[in-house]
Amino acid sequence: MIDLKINGIPVSVPEGTTVLDAARFADIPIPTLCHHPKLSPYGGCRLCIVEIKGVPRPVTSCTTPVSAGMEVTTTNPNIEKLRRTILELLLSDHPNDCMVCEKAGDCTLQELAYFYGVRENRFAGERRIYTKRDGNPFLERDMEKCILCGKCVRICDEVQGVGAIDIAYRGFTAKVCPPFEKDLNCEFCGQCVSVCPTGALTGKMWGQKGRQKDIKEVDTTCQYCGCGCSLTLHVKRNEVIRVSSRENTINEGWLCPKGRFGYSFINSPERLTKPLIRISPKDKSEVKSQKSEKNSSLVTRHSSLFREASWDEALDLVASKFKKIKGKYGPDSIGGLASARCTNEENYLFQKFMRAAIGTNNVDHCARY
């Protein structure tokens, strides 16, 4: 273990720990924009600067490893002045449209500007203006709000292993973009969205659906496969408007495209809420009279007519059909397809039903959704 002092407080941490992690271990706050605990240290935003006794200039705490006897100062008038100046420089090339930004209330840059009371900017001047909007189907990329923290680039490379984006050009013209500045064409996992500290990356499906006010967060489990990833549904007026994930879960905060963006079916008006039974040809005489009723229970699907039924009636019908087929053709004339959308317990019961009740081993699994 390495012993050091941070703001005069003795701290003991393992060798190789950075000053930033040591400070957070001691519950000492240091502001950051480019740091993420699961990504490699970057030191790009410079907000995490600290002073170390014996070192002539401030250093970035996220890239500086601790050493024995180190004495660290995380805040004083000089450090806070430097941090405020860094914020002013970032905001001088940032659109001031928090009123309509999707990330308002959940934006790290906005929160730091509020904390440091940055109202006016001394560095007004030329700004990067990008008129092109990306034509991809899922991610809204507003590069005018990008602060070049590099989080999206690192997570795409280090976590997903895709490398769909990188920082191109240099100096004032530097920007995050796909190869040759074409529209983003990747796995659309949205990992980059989850770590973006500003409104540069958001979901296109989330636009103008709600930000923080009157949003209810519901923790649940993804239903698309057997991984069991933890989800947080953001719900407004009984409608899911976006999906996020939490750290320190089985999926460590990461999600796949289906888990993050495949939720529109939840509120789809086409979802069935009651069992449907196909109307037999001999009952077609009833169809015309029933169709004329205002609250008819008839449902048209693919040119076939169905009527609503109770679960008892529907299950009794299915059971009778199974018995009839099994009695006439034998149990192996029946096969069952399980679903990845079900839980392990449900799929276990399904195969048990096919083997014990039906009497066949014809059970398969789509292994998808």
C-alpha cells in the first residue's frame, strides 16, 4: 500500500492508483469531464488538475500515479481559477441552447458551469459550426456540443472493440467523426451516448419526449436474451421514452442495440391484450352482424377473422387440439420452439411440458428474439 496525504488527510491506496482515484477513495471531490473509471486515463479536459508538493506546475490527477509520501492539494484559489478558465474556454466554443438541449439537467458541463458560476465569457470569438446532421437511424450527433473529451472514441475502441469513430483533423478543426466523415454506420450499441458528458450524443428516439421533470425511473431486466442485463426505463405519462443502464450491475452499465433502442413495442397499439380464436367457416354468418357493432370483438389479422376469448377458453382449445393431433399422429408429430425472450425458468418449464406432457423431444430454441 502507498501512503500519501490529500488536502492534509492521510490516505492509503494500492500501488498504481492514480491521484484522482485516491481522492475519490477518500471522498474528496475533483471535477472531471473526460474521465471514466472503466476507460483508460486520458487527461484531455484538464479540469482534474491538482498541485503536488515539489512539482512546479499543476498536473492532471487522472494520469498521475500516487507515490509514497506524496502531498496533494486538490483545491485552492489558483487551482479553482485555472479550472474556471478551462470551463470558459470550453464554453466559448459551445452553443448556449440549454433551454432546448436533450441533456439539460443531466449535463456535466452544464453542472460545472453552474457550480463555478460562469455566466459571461471572456473568450467570445469564432466558433465551430456544423450544419450537417448524421443520417444514421439511432444516434443524434451534434458536434457543435462536442468538447473533445474522447470518451466516445475510447469506449467504442476499448469496450466494444469496434473503432467506428476517432478524432480527425487537428487544432481548432479537430472533431470526432466516422471515417471520411460519412454517416455513422456501426453496431449502434449507444455506449458512446451513455458516457457523453454533454448533449453532443443523444438518441434520436428520445427527441422532445422529456428530460428530467416528471420522469419516473423503473429498474428492470432486459427481455431480449438470457444475459439478464439491468435496465432503467425512463417513463413519462405511462410511456417509456428512453432506456439507460446502471453501473455495478451484471452488464456493468453497457447495453446492446436491442436493449437500449428496442423498446417501442412496449407502447405499441398493435400489442394483443387478450387471446384470439379464429372464427370457423361455419360461423361466418355471424361476421356481418358482429362487424357492424361499434365495440365489436372481431380483430382482422392478415385477412383472417378472430374473436377475443378468455384465457380459460383459449387454453382449453389449445389442449384439445394437442390431444387430437397426438391421438391421430403420435407425440412426435408435435414440436416446440422456445424463445430467447423468456426467462430460463420459463424455458425450462416449456421443455418439461413438451417432454412430460406431450411426450416428445422435438424441442428447439431460436437463440435470438
